Amino acid sequence: MMLTGHDDEVCSVGYSPDGHLLASGSKDGTVRIWNTRTGEETMAPLLSGNGAVNSIAFAPDGKSIVSGTRGGVHIWTGLDGQPTVLYLSGHTGGVLSVAFSPDGCLVASGSEDRTTRLWRADTGSNVAVLNRFRQINAVAFSPDCHTVACGPAGDEIYLIDSRTGTDVGVLNLCSGSMIVSIDFSAGGKLLASGATDGTITIWDYRTRNTVTALRGHVGLVRSVQFSPDGESLVSAADDKSVRLWTLSQSTGHDTSTVLSGHSDRVYSAKFSPDGLYIVSASKDSTIRIWDAATGEQAIQPLPAHEGTVCSTAVSPDGSCIVSGSRDYSVRVWDMRNGEPKLPPLLGHTASVHSVVISSDGRLIASASSDRTIRLWNTETGEAISEPIQIHNGAINAVTFAPDTMLLASGSQDKTVCMWDAATWPDKGYKRFTCTDEVNTVAFSRDGRLLAAGDSGGRIHFWQVATGQPVRKPIKANSSVGSVSFSPVGTRIASAESRTVCIWDIATGRMIWCFERHTTWMASVAFSPNERLLCTCSNEALYLWDTSTGALITTLHGHGAAVQSAVFAPDGQSVVSCADNGTIRVWNIEQACSQPSDGSEHVILRLTFTKFTQNRSWALGRANELLLWIPEEYRAFLQVPPCLMIIGSRRIVVTAEVDGLYHGEDWTKCWRHNAHIATFSHSM
């Protein structure tokens, strides 16, 4: 898993005691809290207000975090959503390292001002100040809380009695290199240190003797930590790597595994409390989570499209969503929670215009501007065969026939090709010629007919069994971007430049023509029960009554041009995708039951919102101000009937009726006890 969200180098990272949360500190001046299971931020970033966050650590009870910044030491509490901060005053330079004592009573901090300070964690009062001749790069408590190790910018580690503040010993490298990082083993017998020459030294800190030296890093070792069982050690260094060391009982036989993935120096690496995972933070502004047993990333990098999502499909059992994007990738998502089910399916060398899933759910087909069609195993994501190259132009559409493995594709080369994926390439394919570039293809629900829409405004029909034309092409008003057969198969809907039409296939007669759109129509789809038609254009989706031609509702929210929308097989939801890389899942029952103008409640009005010219204020139908939201979060405003948003942002802005203050009552949201507690203490 790779977590992104910080706007600058990530300097420090650590797990909560239960392993459910991660905290990270960055040079962007924020501390962020992440859910380790979903990769999402659990709350808004905590702002240091004093520049870069150099070091962070969870309290042993998991209820607070200490951070060291350019401006001092902060202790954050209220991590359940009502954060407050306690400022610990005393350092006159940036704080480079912080640590909680194992019993949670004390905090140690090391600073550029050449002092190590001990603080009471509950009050923030200064317990001791220990002066050195150099800045303090690292501090750590022994498991029994009695000893604090601090590493000044030299080759010595000082051991301090935390109860008295007096020196109790010194560990000396005698190498001339500088100590940068230190950590005690859980058993309290060993201490590890990382130095500027790339060496990790393990000490028996009670006897002050060196146990072993680990060599493998090329460059400064910025972080070291023992595993909970003491049998392994993880380190992070300027050579862009994380190393996982297996510590042998006999010296000289220690081995390491390199965890590669970061693109710049790695500042911090920590084990999860159960020792199963490793988290690392880097100058490349990312956080990565690794499997400690294999050294592989626990989950593949951030599961989000980096470009326009052109097409989506829902599996026949409704369990997953497949999407194709201009970022050249195909991705598979869990329909229940939007989490990735597979790593990105990579192989295309240009935009993926169309994706589809076979009726048995076993295969994914994707079509691309690179003139190829690729087949993927839905369960594993593995490519089934070599890329299929049967077109001489970009491929705009691909579709499976119901209950068979027949595939059809449409291309800029003005042709439609049809073949059996089960027998490919042995039995070849059939090619049909259209008048102009083919934008869309579709099979009828009974699998007997194949239709294609072209840029010349024609809808072509062929018999699947014989490959013969069924009738003369239906002539639409303009370029046909999308077609959809009705479930019964007697009608076909087409999306054109500014209209959507329903046609009688046998006679070619237009039954309905909806003309509510002012921009290019991107997609059209019948609901499984044929009662609804979903179309999309610009920044909205439209649901129509197919019997009357009436517009039932308009769904806003993507904040960008909507490229495609498809019904789930059970007809209870619609999945749509847009230019801004987002995918949304909409509840059909909620959409159809809410008032057309959303007037009953402010939340419903948000569903129909438009934005001011500066794109920050959401407006109602009467141009009343409803909600201020930063432009970059517009696409992540989730209100009914939107059930889920899949996208690159870690923040989803939600609004619910309960606890919502608006209109003349908005000031009721003020909490008189919502304040930041500031404490100051002078020696």
C-alpha cells in the first residue's frame, strides 16, 4: 500500500499500539492520521503552525501523539475527531526527535539547541534539561522507562537516568561517524544505532559492548527499529531503501532483505505492533506499507486512476466494478466498499476507451487507442493471451455477447470485428464495415443482434449467427456516441451530440427523442427492467422514464464531464465515471424518490447543486448559498443518492441530516469548549 496526501517530504511515521492507525509527520507542517486497513485519513490534518514536523510518536495508550517540529514539541489528544494540542515550551531550536516513555508518563525530546528535555506527558511541565555540545539527532526510552538514550551529532550515545536526569553511561563508536538514529529492543538488553557511514551497530547497552555491526546501506541510516520479538531489525537510509534484517543468535551471520520502491531517501521505518508489517516514510512524499515476512508491499500502490476514467462495467454478480482510463490502466474495485480487488492491470500503451466483463464473470476485455484488445482473468488480473490486434485504428468500444464468449469491437478504422474469445485465434474473426468511425457497439440481450453507432450518425445492425445486415442503417441526427438495446430487444437507445433517442428496430421509427442536453452526450443505458434510461453529459447524469419520456431526476456531483454510466445487473444502482478520475455509485431508489428540485431539505438540494463562478459556493435552484467547499474537493462531495466515491483523494466530504446546522440556525454548530489549550512553562 502506498499512501499519498502530504505535500512535502514525510519525515516520520509510526503505528498506534493496536496497529489500526498510522501517524505521519511531514515538512508540509502537518501530522496526518491514517486507517491502516483502508489507507484513508481518519480526520483532517493536524497543523503544527510551526513548520516542518520532524518526528512523531503514539502514546502507549494510543490516545495521543507527540510531534517534534521546528517550533517545539506538541502533544495532540482527541484523536477521535475533536483534537486539542498542548504546546511544550522550552526548546530554542527545532526538535528533531521525540519519544513517549513506555508507561506514557514522560516525553523525551532532542533538539538543534543541543539539549535533551524530559517532560510530563499529562501537564507538559519540564522535568529535566540535559545540555550537550552538539544538536540531538535521536532519543529513545528503554523498556523499563529508567533509561533515556540520546544521540548527539557525534559518535557517542549518552545514557541518562530518566528519574534523576543524570548520566549513567556512554556508548562510543570510535569510528568518527555520526549517530543519527537509535532504538532499544523490547527485551531491554540491546540497543541499535544507525550512523552516517551506513553502518548499524548493535550494543549490549548494560555492558556497553558492541554485539555486531550490520553493513549494507550506502549512505546515512536515518531510522532503526527492532521487531516486537527482537529477532529482526528494520532500517531506513539515504540510499532510497528500507532493509529488513534477520538477527542471528551467533554474530556475523545476520542477513537483510532490501525493500525497494521509494524514489528518494527514506527517513523512517517502523514495525507494526504485531510485527507483521513495516511502514516507511520518504522524501518522495509517500508512505509505504510492506509485508514483513516477504518484503513485498502489503497492497499495491495507491489504487486510483491518474487520468480520465473512460469506461466502467459491473460484474454479473454485482461484486466488482471494472474501469478503464486514459492513464493506460484497467482497475478492479470491490462494489461494496470501493477498495481495489487487484493491482492495476497494466499493458496497454495508450488510453483505455472501453472495458467489459464476460457474462460468466471470468474475463475482462479492454480496448485501447493502442489498437489492441486485451483479455484479463477477473480473479487474478493475469493477461489471458497476447494483445489482440485486428484493427488498423484506435479501438473505441468492446463488448461481450450475453451467455457466450463472443466479443465485438469497434474502431476508428470504420470496422466492427466479432470473434469467439474461447477459440481465439484458431477460428479467426468476422469483420463488418461501417460508413464512418465506429464509436460504440452492443449486443442485444438475446445475443441475436449486433449494433454499432458511427460518427456519421448511423446505427448499423447485423445478425450474429450469419453476419448479415438485418436492415438498412438507422439515420440519426448526428454522430452516435453510445447505443443500448432494450432488455426485450425491440428497441434501441442512442446518444448523439445533444439528444438521446429511442428507436423501433423493426421499422427504424423514432419513438422518443429527449433534448434536455446542451453538450455532447457521452453514454446511454437501459435499466434491466427497461423502465429507466440513464444518460450522461457534461457534469451530470439523467434518469428518464422510458414510457413517457419524462425526466425523473438529474444527478450532479462528479464536478467534471461524465464519460460513462452503466446499471448494475440488479438495477438497484448506477456506476458512473468522469474526466477527473472519479467513479461514483448511485442508489436508484433514492434518486427516483427524491423531489425533482430537492426542496424538502438542504441535503437534498445539494444533490441538485451548481457552483458559483469561482467554483467554491454550492448554489440551490434559486441561487441561494448552500455550502462552501474548496474547488479541489468538489468531486468528493458525497450526498444522497450517491453511495460511494472511488478516486484519488483520501477525503470524502459527506453531509447528513442529523447534526446538520444550516440557514438561520447555522450558529448552533459552535461549541464553546472547542478550543486549543496552550501551556507554557519556563525553567
